[in-house]
Amino acid sequence: MENTVDLHLASPHINHIGTLTRLDPEAQHPKEYREKQRTLNCTPTTILERIDHFTWAWFTLTMSTGGIALLLSSQPHTFDGLITIGKVVYIFDLVLFVLLTILISVRFIRKPSRLRSSMEHPTESLFIPTFFLSIPTIIGCMQRYGVPSTGPWLIVTVRILFWMYVASAFFLAVVQYWFLFTGHQLTTQSMMPSWLLPVFPIMLSGTIASVISPTQPPYQRLPIMVAGMTFQGLGFWVAIIMYPIYIGRLMESGLPGPNLRPGMFIAVGPPSFTALALIGISRSIPADYGYFAIYPSSVETLQQLALAFAIFIWALAFWFFCISLLSVLAEGLSMSFHLVWWAFVFPNTGFTIAVIEIGQELRSNAVTWVGSILSILLVAIYLFVLGSHVYAVLTKQILWPGKDEDKDE
């Protein structure tokens, strides 16, 4: 007969499927495990020792902050000072990105072997893409806030950054999945939407293309649009392949543990960002250049198809959003803060911008107002998660031995 464990004796850091098994340290040696956690909580720790537990997952903060800045620049209903607020948020995002990059560099410089360990760790490695996911919002906001106030040089800079990002993101998507396929023996019972994160950066190439292409000259715009569509499709179809595994895991093993449920919102991202990318790219088609100069009627046809397919796949995002929201609400106050809480924000920025884009294309004031209301709610959620993040650091809930994504599994 299998050994059972009193869940009240276990750490709140339960395994991926929300239940303990005999393979978990909590189950094998519950008393020793509790004593170890008590010791970790009481051990005096210097700032540098806390930085030793600064993981890649911290970049969920910058990708969410940049997402909010991009969301503010996409509003259909504006007021005096909104652009200024967006610029302030963007500058705050840049400062955070530089600061987090310095901190994680300090962690690896203090002990270089930690870099490889972070790449091989079954949990932390999945958050490496969050570093790259912080870059699309930086480039997008550079276009939205910087280009209108500067000269042509920034348009060229944005274009160069786009191609550099595409190359590095595609490399990440191939290499990290190869490592996952050959290194970690992950089971379908442990499947979470975070498995999608390695393909997220290359998927957001389409989102960047939709933002930067309108100001690019036609001979540069068309390659950017084609690359954006290509790699947006890659990310979307990989997500479509992953979704059945995720749904099967939910059917077989139930919902994730309470602290992991915010991560369910990651599944909202692929159809949302694909919807907004399709609409944005179709708007930027150079009607008098290349193929479109020969077949001018194709411009309107492609724009209509883009809108129809965007609405078609947005419904999938809405379904995942509802499932994730109900799962989180079912737990209420029983969740404790983890960096995965930032999944409340970033995927839902894509969801909200997609609503706004669809409303604008349909010339529907009601739909755009829904997007504006969602934007207000999302900003409030961002501030709540940011406050919870700061509180968690101060109260040693994170950035502490045994409490971060680098902990032994």
C-alpha cells in the first residue's frame, strides 16, 4: 500500500499537478523537510545571498510592465496625459529591465555554474524565454512612443532590432525545445501552459511586425510582414499542438495546485497575440508595391480574411480566459504569491489589445469600450500584482533559499 502524507505537513510548494506523490521530498521525509524549511526561514541571509536565488522568472515583471505600456498606447478612448503616462511606464520598464539584467548577471558571475544549472533546471529553464519576451514590448513601445518624436534614424534602429530579435528568438525556440526533448523527462501529468513559453518569443515576432511595419518603407515593410506572419504562425501552431496535451492533463489529473493556477492564463496568449498580429499586419499591406501592385484587390481580401480569422481564434482565447478565471476564483485567498502571478497580466494584455483591434476594424464603439474597460481592470490588476510582488520580497516569500524556481524538485 502506498504511503500517504498529511498535506498540512507539507510545504506550500507542491508539485506540478497540485498533489503530493511518493517521489516528492515532502512525502519521503516530511519531518526532515519541515525542519529544513524552518531552518531556511530563520537563517540570516545577506543581500548577495538572496540574489543567488534571483531567477529568470523575474523577467515576467518586465514583460508585463512593457505590456501595460503597449496597452496604453493602443487605447481607442484617450485623455490628455495618457501618452505621457504610457511614456513613464515605458521608461519604468526600461529601468527595470536593466536592473533585472544586472541582478541576474551578478548571480551568474558569483558562481558561473549557476548559468548552466538554470538552463538545465526543469522549472527555472522554462522561464528563460521571459527575458526574451521583455524585448518585444520594448521594441513596440520604442515605435509607439519614440518614432513620432524622433527622426528616421529610429525607424532604421527599430528595423535592425526586429531582425536581431527574430534570429535570437528562433534560435531559442529550436534549442530550448531540443533540450527539453533530450534532457528533462517531463510527464504529461505535469504539463502546464509554461511549456509554451519557449515558443512565445518567436511567436511575438508577428506582434512586433504589426506595430513597426506601418512606418517602414515598402521595400523593407514587406519582408518584415512576411517574417512576422511566418513566425507568428509557427508559434500559434506549436501552441495548437500543445493544447490537447494540456487539456488531457486537466481531464486526467484535475486543476493545478492553487499557487500554480495563475499560470493557466498563459494559454490565453497564443490566440490573442495571433489575432492582433493578423489585423495589424493586414493594415500595413503596401497596396502599391510588389505583389499587391499587380493584384490590388488582394489587399481588401486579405484584410477581410485577417479580421475573420482573428475573431475565429479570439474565441479560443476567451474560452481559456474563462476557464483560468474560474480556476483562480475557486481558490480565492488560499494562493500565496509566486512570480507566475504575472501571468495575470502579460497574456491578458494581448487579449485586451485584440479586443480593441477587432472593435476598431468592425467600427464597433461597444466593442472598443469593452476593450477600454478591460484595460482599466488590467492596469488595476498590474498594480495589485506589483504590490504583492514587493510585499513578497520584503516578507521573504520569494528571493529566499528554497522558495524560488531554482529550488530542488
